[in-house]
Amino acid sequence: MAKTRKSKRKAEDAVSDDERETGQLPKPIATEKHPETDDEGTNQEINVKHFTIPYKDKQIPCERRGEVDNPALIWTHGAGGGLAAPAASEFADGFSEYSSIVSFQGSMNLPSRVKMFHPVIEHEDFDAALGGRSMGSRAAVMAAMQQDCKTKALVLVSFPLVGGKKNDSREQTLLHLPKDIDVLLISGDRDSMCDLEQLREVIERMKAKCWLVTVQGADHGMGWSPKGTVTAMRRKTGAVAAEWLKGRDAEKRYSSLSWVRDGKAGEMVYTDWLASLPAQAEAKEDDAQPSKTDLEAPEHDTPPPARKRKRGKT
């Protein structure tokens, strides 16, 4: 029998607001247990409180993590999945080990996602730090600009520097940020939507002060090899972001996260903040091989082209 495959990829402009904003709401309160182990080999239990915020004639599903109700960050997911997408939820899990975070489920339409930041900000009475991954990071930047620069920090994971049908550059979104906003960028060096060399060039031109965490071997979905360490890596990026929001050195703006192999074994290594790019980040892009560890569907702006199937016997 011939097999068919359904793509998990949803375009930002191809999914209507109603398709993602309706449906069954999360349970009021839940405790999630993650079966995968962290980098120390122990299972961690993450407490997640689910709630909703009224928005027009709908409800915005939200999640609160952390020991206190007041968040240190308002965060949103990318276009390749919702709050349950591992790349989004595991970042939030790691962040919550150090600070509280509120995540919200948004529309796959970019302008709608930007607008949805505002009722969450009003509900939490907080706008000091906004963030997201992929499309969500773009929305966070735009929402911060609409807040008359009350936002003082942005946490942007896997920011899609290029996208659309013609791979148009989105650098202007970052270049328009004012100098009084601090920006944390967390990006994989094998991210097909954010060339690392191009990102560094944009950082040099930005008015806003920028810090960069390079995840060696990670793709756009923040997946790398070995697969069994991906959860720990994503949580570590969340922990780094939480620590960065608590305090940062304007003279030290570059750090990296990598998996260092030692034969069949290995360990995750975090290089703390440095005044210049870590040596391993200077490797030429031509030397890197495409990653095969994408654990989340890449978040493209346009649906992948339909494949022509050859009819045959089944």
C-alpha cells in the first residue's frame, strides 16, 4: 500500500486565526512530568499553571511557570507548533528554574500575534521583557516597538533572519530597535533561516545593544546531535536567558553552547560570556554539515511545494 505523509509545517500567512485560536482549552491547572533526563541525569518535574486571557471574542491560552506569579518574561512560540512544541516548552522549562515565565498560544498570522502580546501584557501588568522563538521572536520585536519602548529587554530564539517565498531579509526588524533596548539572540550555527555570519553583521549595525549565544550544531528547531541531549540543551538556553535578564555585562556579549565528544561519550559545554566571539564560532560555514536532528518541524513562512507522486501498484 502506498504511504502518504502529512506535513506538519504551517505557513504564517496560510493558517487563519480561527484555526489556531479555537478548540479545546487547556486544563486549569496541571503538573507536567518530562520523561527525558536533564544533563545531570535526573528527571525534573515542572509545574505548569494553565489559564486563559480574554481577547476579543476568543480566549488566549497561557502557561505560567516558576515559583512566583510575577513573570520575568512574556514569551510566545513559533509557527511550527504551539505551546506544546518541545522547542518552546523546553526553553520555558529551563527558564523557570531561575525565574518565572508566562507563555501564550498565538495566531499563526504575524500581525495578529503581535496584537495578542498586548492583552497578555495588560493581564500581567508587565512589559519589561518580551520574547519568543522563530516567528514568535519577530512578533516580540514588533510588539515592543508598539509599546513606545517601555520594553527594556528582548529574548529572541532562532530569529528568522530570512524568509518568505524569495528568502527576503528581515534585518530591518532588528535594525529599527532603539538603543535603549537590550537584545539576547540565541541561534544555532546550522539554522537555515539565520546565517550566523549575516547575523553577526546585523548585530554590528544595530543601535540596540545585543548579546549572542551560539548553539553549535543546532538547527532552526534547536535540535542537534546526539538526540538524547536535546532537551537538556534547550533547557540550558532557557536558563541562560533567565540569568541574562537578571544581570548582564555590556562588555561581554558572546557565549556558546556545544556538545563535546570524547569517543562514544561526550558532554554539553557552555562557554560563559566573552568580549569577543568564541574561537569555535569562527569556523567557516562551509565546514558545517546539515543537521539531521530537527525534532520540531522547521518554521517556514510558506508551505513546502507539493511533491508529485508517481502512481503505481499498491
